[in-house]
Amino acid sequence: MNKSEIYGEAYRLLNLITPLRADCGKACNKACCSAVDEETGMYLFPYEEVMYVDCPPWLRVEETDFTYQREKNALIALCEHPCTRELRPLSCRIFPLFPYLDKMGELKIIMDPRGKGICPLVRHVTPNELDPAFLKSVQLVFGVLLRFEPIHTFVFALSRQIDAVQSIYDKYI
């Protein structure tokens, strides 16, 4: 299986499923997809850029300052609204969850604390209160993707960034 087939299967598994059985965007007016005053973006997982070789007009891929795997720069997908739902990056498909790797490398699916400012779900529910089919799909996808060393290294590095964000929230908020 090549990279586009792997991500294609991950996209397929997460295409029609959402965090809640109802449209969670109705509770917050689609806050995660509607930043008006700034560009919004989501990190692409390693190799995911193969899904955007022919970028749709509402999306562009750029390099970020965030590094992993011997100083490899992560990529970010920056979007203008509206996007085509079927072409969303993996980070959008799994939001508000994150495939967190603890310091021992064990996978835990957590609510992404970076979403606290925009997503009511991050502030008020736990992953176990989300649609079980959604949670199971995210676990399945990352059970496979994390077998690839660059993806594992990326998620591990991003998990350390999330630790830093969480410690700030714990200290000041």
C-alpha cells in the first residue's frame, strides 16, 4: 500500500463520522472552521501532503517552524472558507481529538487542549462522551499510522508541545 492509499483509507474511515451523533457545529456555529480574522490551519501528518499534490483553490500547504525527526519541518494546510469537506486534512477529521503519545510512547486519544479556545467539546466533555464510533475510528486509524516511524516521531514531538500547552492551562487558567 502506498502513502496516498493509506491516507485515502484513513480519510474514508473518518469521512462521514463526527464527534457527536448530531452536528456539533450547531452548538458553536462551526467555530473550528470559521475563523474570520485570521488564517486557519492544521498540521499535516508526515506523508499526508501526497493527498494535496493538486491543491484545491481553498487550500495551500506551507512549511512551519515546528520540527521533528532530525529537524524536519512540519507542514501545515492553510484554508480559506468554505472547504470541500471530503478533502479535509486528517487533523480536521479527528478534531477535537489528538493521538497523544505519552513519554513512554503509549497511545492515548485525548481532547486536544489547543482547541480549548474554540471548541466547547474540548472544555466540557471527555473523549469517552463522544460518539463511540468516532472514537473507535480515530483509534483504529492511528493504530495503523503510528507504525510508520516518521508519523510516530511527529506525533511524539507534537505530544510534547501539547504537554507544554496543557501545563500553561493548568497553571494560569
